[in-house]
Amino acid sequence: MTTRLRECWSAVRYLAVGAGTSMLSIFALAGLFAVLLLCPFGVGIPALAPAIQLARWPVGVDRRRARALGEPIPEPYRDGSPLKDPATRRDLAWLALHAATGMPAGALAVGLPLGVVQQVITAFAWPAVPGGIEGSYGVVVNSWPLAALTLVVGAAMAAATLLLPRVARWQARTAQKLLKPAPGVVLADRVAELTATRAAALEAHGAELRRIERDLHDGTQARIAAVVLQLGVADQLYDRDPAAARDLLVKAQDTATDALAELRTVVRSIHPPLLSERGLAGAVRALAEQCPVPAAVDVASEAGRPAAVEAAAYFVVAEVLANVTKHAEASRVDITLGGTDSVLCLEIRDDGRGGADESRGSGLAGIRRRAEAFDGTLTLTSPPGGPTVLRVELPCGS
């Protein structure tokens, strides 16, 4: 019984809010109708697209409401004119249906429980009121038989109240059927998304190759060329001036050592050896130890991941820690590695000044591109004053 009462209370709240969105739907439809009436005169045409955009707001509220009683409903709005968007037709269909049914359903949800309370009070309180109490349907309850009839009506209302969860589920299922995009639309949007992420991945890969080529050309290659030149000069001076030749050999050795160090740096930027030696958890702990800001690592899952996914997660942590050191003014960083066998979840939280904005650079756009290259997601929460929380989810292909 407790569970049934809790379900009824949830249904009452759901349908009562639905009555409010139903009223908003009526206003939205009235506004669209007024704009359409003005279109033949040329006045309403410029206002039609903004009116449709405004009508999407109550539909969005109903999408979020329906999520509480079923599967989440995506918002597959496309860029461009809302007049050509297939989602607009679904929105208008829902507005029309909800405008007609939302208010009656909300009235029942509020009126039935109140009616039960009123019937019970009337049935037992009528002797204390001279002349009786006027109950439902204009009947004055002034005798016990009428009081018993009032209790019967109250019981019927209580039975109808127990059906409110079904009404709420019907409303949520109807919203999901009308507002959920068609499979073809979902597939087309998914193809567009994958095309965009593939292009971003190719661009990032090209930029990475150009960076490696630049590092090798400007650093390692130049130093190796200097070693070859120094060895050639030393060979020419060996018979005439052994001391000068020996100095050149020492310089060539130092230059070769520097070239080897730079080459190792380039190799580490491609795939850090720490990942092969210690795994992702150990490599992230090493990054935390090297970070100037005190950092703690919590490993909730040490399941093996594909090498490419581990490398992406490693570079995400490295980039975020660099951003925290440069911009966040934080005193502490918490890194959490978790997820399942199929998804790697990475969360980095700092207590800095917040206000991180992806549009202003600071490497966040590059981190998002790196995540999207693996069909992953990035979520950033950074209110002014902090804390900043960055969460990255990377599918592992299993």
C-alpha cells in the first residue's frame, strides 16, 4: 500500500505539472496560429521561425518530464530553418494533443485526492454543522444514510485516484512516441555526427603528424646533421691537430646525446613508455606526482583497455593537469579512473577559480576532439569560483 500511495503521489505531481505545460502549449499554439494568420499579409513570415523556436520550450519541458517515467527523449533539432526540421512536425503534434488532454488530466490528478478528503470530512463532520453540510453535486448531507452515500462516493474517488499512475504513464508514453525521432532521422544524425568526428580525428591526426615532423626536423635531424659535420671536420683535423679533433669529437658526442634525448621526447609524445611499463593507472599516478599542484588518484577500475584508449586518456590527464597548473589557481586536484569493461570513465576535479570556457582555448577543444575521435564524450562543469569538474568517457570497443 505504501508503494501504491507513493506512485499515486508521483503521478499527481507529474500530471499537475503537465497541466501547466498544457496551458503553455495552448499559448504556443495560439501564438503560432496568430502568426500564420498574418502570413498572407507578409507580416507574420519573419516571425514564424522565432515563434516555432519559442514553442519548442514547453516541448522541451515535457521531454524532461517524460524522462522520469521512461526512456530519455533526445532533441534532434538540426541547424538551419525550423520550418524544414522534421522535429517541428512532431512538436506541433504533441502541442495539439497535450493542449487538449493535459489540463483535464491535471484537473483529475488534483481534484480526485481533494475530493476524497472532502467526502470523508463531510461524512463525519455533518452533525456538528446545523442544517448539515453541502457535499458533492449539491446534495446536503444531513443524515447518516446520506453520509454513508458520501463515503461510497469517496471510495469511488479513491479507486479512481489509484488509476492516476496509469494516466501518467500513458501521458509519458505518448510523449515518447510523438517526440522520439524516427529511426531514419536518428540514423542520419548519427551518420552526420560520425562524419564530423571522423573529420576531426583526421585533422587531429594530421596535426599530430605535422608536429612530430616539425620536432624531428627542427630538433633531432638538425642535431644529427651537426654530429655528421663535426665528425667530418674531426676526421680532417685528426692528423694535423689531434687536440682540436678531440674537442670536436667531444662536442659531437654531446650533440648526439642531446639528439637522443629529443628523440626519446618525441617517442614519448607518440606513446608514453610508462603506459607499457606501469599501465594506465601507474602512468596517471606518475603524472600526478610530477604535477606542481597536489594531486590524488583514485583508481576505481584497473581493467585492461586498448592501447589507443589508454594513450588518449593519458594525454587527456596530462593536458588537464597542465591547464590546472597554468590557469586554475587550484590547491588540489582529484583524478578518478573508473568505468566498465566497455567504457573508460575519467573524472578530474580541481578546487580552483573555475570559469573554464572551451571557446577561449586552454586546450579544452583539443581534449574534446581527442575524445570524439574515439566516439567518446566530454562534460565540463566550471562555475565561477569553482570547482571545475571535467568528465571524459571513452568507449573501449567491447
